[in-house]
Amino acid sequence: MSALKFETRGHIAYLTLNRPEVHNALSPEMLVQMSEAWREVARNDDVRVAIVTGAGDKAFSAGADLGRLIPLFSRARQPEDDWDRKLLADPSISDTALLRGFEFYKPVISAINGFCIAGGMEFIQATDLRVAVDSASFGLQEVKWAIIPGAGSLARLQRQMPYCKAMEILLTGNRIDAAEAYRLGLINYVVPREQLMPKAEELAARIAENGPFAVRKIKEAVIKCSGVPLPEAFKIENAIAREVMVTDDAKEGPRAFMEKRKPRYTGR
């Protein structure tokens, strides 16, 4: 059984972390397959948005597999198969898998189907919209095991919620529930389990209807402007706006509005 289910339907890509027997823990195989999937989504012009979820009804992801992934990285375990060897041979694979340091401007929606801790919580911070079941919980528990959440949380978490709450999560390793995650702005929606994928797909469909080039450029601009002084950020914004305004879609959108019809976007 593949550690990652990957498929596309229409303009939406679906990635399902598929190790429910170990709470979808991140293994070398899963990271390699996630990296390959994101590269495919990036180059496939038909895909406009992606949804990531976990298999089963207990966990989105428990984070790194403490029996396989962490010992491999710490050299406590020697590589045993091609997945191990691929991961060790190319350090960029794990970063790409977790959308860390990888230029990826298509929107990603997390459909969080259960507890989301350690590397699972690190990953969702790289996504753009987040929907969680009401029983979900979140935490960065690495510090309890004398390691650190170094897959994005030290750089991202304090930018995505108040500093003192981010530090509490990082330093104590305590979990928060879905209601608290929503209150802190970490997630967009809390829904009953049966509404999880319908809500994620509703958001994805709404995004996919919009001008695909404009959507990608919005995400690119937000990323590139993050932490940049306003004068420089305005320059970035202006440059990207110029790119968008000369596209065929930028002409088609207003034309369709005036003609009272649905736009026919091509991404060009």
C-alpha cells in the first residue's frame, strides 16, 4: 500500500497521508512520495488547488515516524531501502514534501481529520486554508523528546498566531483543541466530521473558478512581501500586478462581467 494516495479530479489535486495504522506518521517513503506529488502539482497547469488530508478517522498526522524517520536522520539507523537512500541522498526532498523552501504558489487546503501534532502541525502551517473536524487537536511535542520542531514551526508559528501563545505551544509541548486553534487563527473552520471534505472541496472549487494565474500571483506576492518593509513590499506588489494585468485572463474577467456570463479562464 502506498504511503501517499495522490489523484487529481478536475482542477483539484488530492493528497492523502496513507499510514492510518501508525496515525499517518511521516516515513521516508511518504516524504519522497509527497515531494514527487508537489512537483507534479506545480508543473500540471490543469491543477489549480490542492487538498491534503489523512487516512482514517483518528489522525491527520502524528508527525515524524520516531521509529524510522528520526533514527535515519540522526544516523541511529542505517538506510534499509530505496526510500531511505533517496531521502538521505537529496536533503531537499523532505523540505519539498513539507513545502518548506520550495517555491510553490498554488493554494493548498488542509482537511484535518483528527489529531495534528509534531510534523503534522508543522506541515499545515505551510498550507493556505485549514478546515478541521471538531475533535481535532494540535501540538508540537518535539521538545518532550529533546528534539525541536525544525520543519517550519520555529519560523512560521509566531507569524501565524500571537507570540506568547506560539511560545507556549513550542516550549511546553502541550496540545490545543480545535476550538482554541480556531480562536487563535490557526485554522479557518471547525466542522463536524461528515462536513470536513465537503467544506474543503467547497473552498477548493471556489478558488478553482477564479483566474488561475491571478490566484498563483496573489499567493506569490503575499509570500514575497512577508516581513518586508512596506516600500519594498509595494514594489513587489506593483511588479506582480503588472504581470497579471497583461494576461488574457485579465481581459476575459471584466469582459465576462460586463456580458453577464461565466468567465472562460485559460491561465494565460
